[in-house]
Amino acid sequence: MQTRSKTAAARNRLASKSESELAEPPLRIGCFNLNKFGKMRRNSDVTSVLLDVLKRYDLLLIMEPRTTTETNIDRLIQRLSKIDESSPFDYELSEAPCRMHGLKEQYCFFYR
């Protein structure tokens, strides 16, 4: 996952929330494969549809974002959080567990 300090900070933020600040039932969980998200994000129509779908969930697993930096994910999270500022998203991005032909397979969890 990301640096230990960022992960620890995320855990501390979650632990400091009161029960009333946590997600209300039902908890909406989704899983999507964003194969080559780095290239896909350039198309604003695709990004708009993606935001419209992702905003419906509280916890998301994003498979294969294939991004060399966290910038693309940061931008997506910022845009997603602007939709509902009272319930912003954060994320955890895995390291690439395997490398095949130069591709970096990663997993990313989005959560509110």
C-alpha cells in the first residue's frame, strides 16, 4: 500500500470518527476493472460516466488502474469528492504485485 505514514494517518482518521460519522446502512460496495485508467481519463465523456457510476458507492475496489503515479487517482478522488462534499472519498493504492511485460498491475480501494 502507500507509505506507512499515509496509511497510519488514514487509520487514525477512521478511528477518530464517531459512530454517527460512519457510513449509514446500507453500505454500498462495488468492484470495477479500470484497465489502463491512465489513458482512459483523457476522454472527458468516459470520466463523466465513470464519476456518475462511482459516486453511488461507499467502498470500491478498483482493479488494474495501471498508473505510474498516483496523480490520476488523486484527480479522480478530488472530482468524486466534489460531488458530495459532506462525504468525501479517500483511497489506498497497492504497490504493483507483479510485473509482466512492463505492466504494473495494481489495486486501489476507494472509501468514504
